[in-house]
Amino acid sequence: MASKRSPCNSRRRRRAAVGVVHLADHRTAGGNLSREDKMNAKRHCTTGAVWTRRFLRWGLAAVLLMAGGCGDPKPVTVAPQAASPADAGGAYDVGPWAEVLRDNVRGGLVDYTHLATHAEPLDRYLAMIARTGPQSAPAQFTEPNAALAYDLNAYNACVLKAVLAADVPATMYDVRRPTLDHGYRFQVDGRTATLADLRAQARRDAGGDARIEFAMCAAAKGCPPLDAKPFRPDSLDDHLARLAQEAMDNPNMVRISHEDQHLLVALAIWTQREAFAAHYCRQTGSQSATMLNCLMHLASGTRRQYLVRASGYDVRVLPFDRALNAWSPSD
């Protein structure tokens, strides 16, 4: 006896199949579809195709929103304002960037209102790194961690300049805007680079040290906060260790829901989970790692006592807060 196709019991599958009709349920006694049923089936299938296209379009829009934009707007070439010849090259100096951070970073957020009217130190720093860096002036970056410290500072400085170039919007993650990663082009170390290029260079120079993910701030409250101190080669390891510990203490980066039995992590951690696992295995000699292993390894002793309570919990991603990481007097 031929089995009759039954409707799907899953709500999720029913929603994904809006407008789809089960033709087996509309057959005539002879096993063929009546003319009326064929017309109905055609009409329903057409409706289903429309809804499928809408579903794909809406789904794609959601994915692009998380990615930071639709990619259609023309990429923006960003250049520092009226830099002096002395700034555009010569010896590398992190001083102007330290000044930017000191005067504009408040609790991990950025006072863009102040920065927009006091951008001269940022422009001086960008003019300098446009022509000076580990590739164009290798003799200046022989100290261990010198290239990586340069990468991290350059990335964060370019992010701030991108926000200013976009007129300090409510979010840099808008489908109507160029994507933050690929939509803005800078001159760094004698070459044109996007923020994605700069992030990739930092990861290469880090040699697998996943802690750098907490050192790069991508202009959203859902990203790691911007530290108020520049990265320097001689103190970089301690600096990264501090940022990692602070990230483990930050509920916007790591959180536990005992009610749902979920270990919640920020998107910056989740997308680089393999890098964090590899970092943990190199540091401990282990052959494998769970997300909880990785987080506890980076956390302070006190925080480990909190995290261990999530043993056995499923790992979930925290909702991404795409609002601009802007400081206001009310913060």
C-alpha cells in the first residue's frame, strides 16, 4: 500500500515552506489531479515562490546587516587632513595616537563629539603611518612585538577616522553604508589597505595569539571596548593579558544564563573560536579545548570561579549591539 505524504509537524519547517501544497492530498480517485486542483496548485506554488523570494531577500538583508552593510555603496578613500611634511614619514612615534586615546576615550567608549573638533593628533598619526611601518621602514621595527603593536594601533586609529568620515552615524553597521571592513580605504605602511586587511595583518603578526581580538575595536558597543592606552612593544604581552581578563569580566563579552543553561559569548569571540581553541592548546599542551576551557584560561582567578558554574552549558552568541561606541555625558 502506497504511503500517503503527511503534512509536516514542525512549525519551523512549515514556516520555511509557506505556500507549498501537498499535491498527494489533492488527487482524484484515479490518482490524477483534477483540473481545478491543478489550477489551485499552480496558484499556491506561485505564491510559495513569491514568499520564498521574499524570505531569501529578508534573510539576506539580515545577514548583510550583521556583516555591516550591503557592499553596494562605493568604497570611501580616507586620508588625513592637512598633514605637515614632517608627519608624512620619518621616524615612527606613537605619541600622537596616545594623545588621541587620552583625550577621547572614556570607559572604553569614544567621545566622537570632541574628536571631530580636535582631530589634528589623529590626522598627524595617520599621516605618519601612511608612509612609515614594518614593511616600508623595517629597521624601526626590529624589537619583538613591534610590528604587532603597530598593527593594533593602526587598526584602531583607522576605525576612528572611518567614523569621522561617515559623519559619526548612529551605527557603522547599516546596509545603506559602505561596510566597515571593506568600504573604507587607507594608506598604511606605504600601501592601500582596508580595515579587513589591517585586521588580517595583525592576526598574521600575532602568530596565533587570539588575545588580539580584544585589542581591536570595530566601532560598535557589541565589540571589545577601545583601550585608553596605545600598544607598545615592550609591554604588549601584559597589555593583552589585561584586556583578555577585562573581556572575561565584561558582561557584553561573556555572560552566563543559568535559567537557560547557556554560556553566552560575544560575536568577536564566537567568530574566532577556532583561534581561541588553538591558542589554549598551545599554551596548555592540551589536544582539544571547549569554549569554557578557553575562557577560563584567559580569566582571572576570581572570574574562573564564576565561569566554572557554566560547565556543561551550551554555548550561544550574544546579540550584537551595533550601536556606535559613542560616549556621552550620561554614560
